[in-house]
Amino acid sequence: MTLQIRIKDGVTPPYEQVRAQISEQARSGALPVGYRLPTVRALAESLGLAANTVAKAYRALESDGVIETRGRNGTFVAAAGSAAERQAAEAAQAYAERVRRLGLEEEAALAAVRDALRAAYAR
């Protein structure tokens, strides 16, 4: 098993392509928990990207709980599934409380979520 990333020219920024592909591979199990990722510089060089582009993707992945940096030891795939699900549940709870305070009906709140998800997952 190895990290496989393909950067395509188009609308999606390269850092987002890197982030999304690593995230998907970690969540699917193609990259197992504990898998050591290449350094920012090594990955940037292999993809033909600027180091700052890969660093931005790594920061977003770390913020999402998909990867963890262990100082000089490197960057590794974290136990992302449970962390991601926990964060999603927390965000959903905060959203539900907010729309209730705003006085939205359940159907209107669900419609807003469906629209946001369609926009986020549109490819």
C-alpha cells in the first residue's frame, strides 16, 4: 500500500485535491492507521507542487483529525474515522441548536443542510 495522488488541472485547487485524496484513502483503509506520510517537501517534489501547497493540505488534514504530526518522527495517518464522526456529530448538534434558536422549522433546516452538502460534494 502506497499513497497515490493525482493532480488534475481544473477548478479544484491542488491543495484541496491533495487533502481530499489523502482523506479518502485514510477513511477507506487504503492508508492504514499509523501509515507514515511523506514529508511535505518530498510529496511536493513528487507531485510537482510548491511545498506550501502540500503544507496547507497537511494542516487541513491535521485539523480534521485525519493525520497527526509527531514532531521529528514524521506525519502519520490517525484513527480518523472515529474522530471525524465525533466532530461531525458535534457540528450537527451545534447546527441543530442554532436553527432552533433562529426559529426555523425542521424541514427548512434539513433543506439548508441538503443544499450545503450538495454544494460541498459537487464534483
